[in-house]
Amino acid sequence: MMIRLLTLTLLFLNHSNFADTRPNIVILYADDMGVADVSYGDTEAKIQTPHLDRLASQGMTFTDGHSSSGICTPSRFALLTGQHHWRRFHGIVGAFGGTVFKPDDFTIAKMFKNKGYRTGCFGKWHLGWDFDAIRKRGAKKGDPRAESYDWTKRFPNGPLDQGFDYYFGDGTINFPPYCWIEGDRFVTIPTKPVIKSKPLAGAGSFRPGPMAESWNPYDILPTITQKTVEWISKQKKDQPFFAYLAFNSPHYPIVPNKPYHGKSKASYYGDFVIETDAMVGKVVNALKKHGFAENTLVVFSADNGPETHAFERLETFKQWSSGKYRGVKRDVYEGGHRVPFIVKWPGKIKQGSVSEEVVSQVDLASTFAKIIGHPLRKNEAIDSYDLMPVLKGEKYDKPLRVATVQNTSPKKFALRQGDWVYINAPTGAAKKESPAYLEHFGLKAYGKGHEGLLFNLKEDPRQSDNLYAKYPERVKKMGELLQSYLDGRPCALNKK
């Protein structure tokens, strides 16, 4: 009996000690934000982001960090699963769309929950729901009328089904239903069609669908931030937590609240970025206020590069959200997927450090698994590399990743390997590039006279000099490696 009690006591003490040392994890995820939209202490920047600047000064900035896709849904799927989206799909979940997940999918939220973490999701989901579960009998699929749905029913296949204990958000700001959802229930009930008029500040529009009378797009950003802060305040020191706050900003519609109007020198978009930065500050301050800051790993990044309105800002305000890189949202050029990528972990990551290592958001899964002691199975997070050696400044074989695949549309891929990037298409742009933009940077529009593109990013970050014809052997080898990944080969070395 005494031996049994001693064993139980030791087990309890070990568990308690482990729970005390495992870090909390917070991911702050911007929407359509360019790699150069963070000021990083540059007082001349037209958009000032003091809270993100401070986060960077207290942690590590990755100058070569990437989302999986140049659009929303795929990048979010890859972030949460450690698996590239293109293994399953390419496009976004449309209005009234179903879930992109399969029942047995690995997600980092499920992993954290299984390891005893509290898990909370806030803001933009955009990974699908089960609208069939709430659609009334006789109503057609995708029916935009409010009366076609039973809003009192459970709304399944959302965040709670992917490992989150709690969710609060609006689903997606410009997709129906336009209302608040808490957990898997509707807090506000849609009763009328969405107002199609443009927001009062910047541009943007809303897909047709049902809207709650109290719904106001200006409320989204401050409300989801406040809900995150409230949730953090309720957490306990003896149980770690994982919070995923997916901002609706600075995605269109551009709706910065009035206190932020005119705060930037880059139109209402810049103001919206500044408001987003302020919301980052609120979450970081909440961690400090409630005693969690020293044991919390915070990640800030974005799902893809800036929307095409970046061309207009370049002309009018001389502000280019993609910095020294070519491309915008949807492109496989660098600007489509090279995004802000900051990681802070007090006592573990050297303050103010900068890494030029090529990293992807899919790498967070393996990194978190290593941190919390979850042994990944062979079929889990198959494209994810462990970033711990980079974060801790340890020696490792460089480059960390053998290669990195970027993709937005079904037949157009980019493969990054070292300084080189290969694109298996005549152009990396998804839409016609602005003539004024091309002229501003002295670029030419690709698309004819060649099968693909090859650039040396170290010498040519703007991707202005196509070396495809000059290095046929490199093109061949990179093309073969890309095809091996597309044929099913995992990107992560330990998943062979």
C-alpha cells in the first residue's frame, strides 16, 4: 500500500512539474498582410506597428517565412495540420461550404488537447462548416435566405470538431452567415439579407447571405480580440493553453475603426494594419497582466500576401506591401506567400534575433510537437520540419529544409531550394500585373516564350531575370524533385 501511494505521489509530482514547464502557445494570424507591412522600427515606414516591432525585438524574426498558399483557406489548413494543402485541395471554402477536414485528420489543436492543454480559437475560421445540419427540409444547398436555416441547431464541423475546446467568432467577415458564433451555436440570429453597400472606410463587399440585425463589420476585430483577452484571463497556471486568434484584418472589406483613421500614410488599409497591431498589443499585454508572458510562445504571421489593391497604394502612396519582392495575394511569386513571421519565447529565443532560414508555417506542427513531447506518427504533419534548432540558436545542417513548395492554383507550383526558386509555369502571377507597378520596378510581364521560370532570389529578389533557359540541368532536377512531392513524397525528411 505504501509503495502504491509513493508511486502515485511521484506520478502526480511529475505531471504537475511537466504542466508547469510546458509553454502556453499563442498564434496571432493576420489576413492578407504583406511581408513589408510591419515597420520593424523603421521610423520612415508609412505604416507604424510598434507592438509588432516590440514582439520582434523580444524574439526572432524570420525574413524568409512562408505560408503554404497565396490564399486563405489552404494556408490555414496547412498551418493547423503540418501538411501542405495541395495534397488535398487548392481553393478557398466558398459561401455555405463544407469542411476541408476529414474525421481522422491530425491538427495541432487536437495534439494540444490530447496533451492536456486548454484550446481556444477566435475570429476567422474559413475552413468550412456543416450547413446541411442546419438547412431546413426543402431548402436548396447554398440558399442565401435566412428562413432556410434553423439557427437554433448545433452548427457542426467547425473548430470544436478539430480539437478546440472553445470558439468565438464570425466565421468569415465577408461570407455568410453574418453573425456571432460561440462554440458550435449561434449567439446572434440572422434574420435579414446582408447589406450590400460598401463599408464606410475602405473598399470591399460581402457575399449574399443571411445577416443578424446587430451585425456590424467594424465590430469584428475589436470583439474577437476582446474575447481572446477574456479567455486568457480565465486560464490557470497549472494547465497550459493554446490560443489561435485569426484576425479578419487587413483583409477586405477594409474597416478600421474611427480612432485609427489617418494613423498611417497608406490609406485606410494602413490604418487597418495599425489597428491590427494594436490588437496584437492587447493580447500580449493580457499575457503579461495575468502572469503568463514568461512561459508563453507567441507566433505572429499571416495567411498570404497583400490583396491586389497593393498596386493602387504603390501608385498613390508609394507604399509597397511586398517590400523588395514581386507579387501579391494568389501569386506564386514571393510576395504572394512570403509573409511576416515572428516568434517570441522568453528565455529560449534570443531577443532581437533574425533568421534568414527558409521556413514555412507547416513547420509549426513539428516544432510544437517537439516542445510538448508529442511523438508524431509517420502520417502526421508530413511536410513539417522542427524549427527548434533555429529558434534556440543551435548548430544544424543548413539549409534546414530540403526544399519548400508554394502553390495557389491546381497546375502552378513554385519550388524553393536554397537561393533558387523554380516555377513550373510561364508566369508566377495569378492576375494581370499593374502596368504602373511593372514600370515602377522596371519589370516585364512574363507569360510567353518560355515554359517556366527560374530565379536566384539572393541576386534577384524582385524576380526580374528569368534564368530558365540558362540553367536547364537545374530546372530538370528541381522539376523532378517537385514532381516527387506532388506524387506523394513527404516534404519532411523524417517522414520518408
